[in-house]
Amino acid sequence: MAGAITISTLNNDTGVLATQNGMNGIAKAWVNFDGTNTVTIRSSFNVSSITDNGTGDYTVNFTNALPNTNYAITGFSRRDNDVGGVFSVISAIQTNTKTTTACRIGSFFQLSGSTSPFDSPEVDVIIFSN
């Protein structure tokens, strides 16, 4: 292809994509972690650590600050060994817990009309921002 430019890596001195905050439509941060016992990050982008605030209550700390707090949070938490009718969700704990450097999320499950927080063996969180 004539005129094509191929770049294998595009990093700034911190190792994060130099144009990350200038690109719309891409995840600005994501993480896959074990939320049981001692919280352990399996893989991530722009996430420095996870703080365990209690059962099913986590703070995702960003390596590089986001441009504002108008970002979208989506995610998934897995619950093992349950019967039918169970679903789990990730939710922002409170809107005032979203900052440019962290967001607080909760892992919840519902069974028989009752919703409860739980420590999930797999939590996936994705942050989208402008």
C-alpha cells in the first residue's frame, strides 16, 4: 500500500500511548482482576492498582489521569457455582467517587429478588472517555 505508515510502538517516556487522551473512541483504561482474598491484577492498561474497600467494593486507580470525570464505566463480574436466575453486575458506587485519577465500583449479584455485594473471582472493568 503506497504511502502507508506502520508504527509498531508509540510511547511517551511513561510507556503509555502518547496520544491516549487525544483519541476518541478507545478505552482509556481497562483491568481484569481477581477480587477475592488479596486483590490481584491479571492484566490492565492505564490501571496502577486496585484498592479493596470491603466486600464487592473496589477502587480502580489510574496510572495516568483522565481528562475529566465524564467517563463511562462498563464491566463484568463472574459468580461461580450458582443456580439459574443469578446475574452479576458492575456499578459505580456513587457518582462523587468518580475522579480523574480513580473510580469506585461495586460487584453485585441478584438471586431470588435479593441483591448483594460479593467478592468476584473475575472482575473486568473498562473506562471510555473523550
